[in-house]
Amino acid sequence: MDRPLSFPALVRLRPAALRLPPWGRLLRRLDCGRSRRHLADLDDHILRDIGLTRDQALQEAERPIWDVPAHWLR
């Protein structure tokens, strides 16, 4: 029986045409920064609902836009 491909193996199989161009990667990073800033503005009860503390939300909001997981940029 064949084993299913892992996620990294599937990413390597994608054709180059489906990967993001440089401007697309920049837009994705800018969007991530915007999302992180919005996270810092959430009320404490909403943060509790998603399992974060105020300190964790503020720490995430302070991360630079280039600090994103590599799989987001493909």
C-alpha cells in the first residue's frame, strides 16, 4: 500500500507557476502584520475564547512582518 505524501512533499510537487511572485509574498506579509495588529485590539473575553492571553496577543502583534511561517509564502 502506498503511503500518502507529506505536506512538504506536496509543496515540492507544485509547479512554479502556482507559487507566489515576490509582490504576492509582500502582500501576504503585509496582511499578516495587519492581522497581528487587529489581534492586539481584541477584547480580553474574545482573546480567552480563542485561547490567548493579553500578553500573548501583544507579543504576537509586535512580531515583524517578515517573521511568518515559510509555508505561507508559497
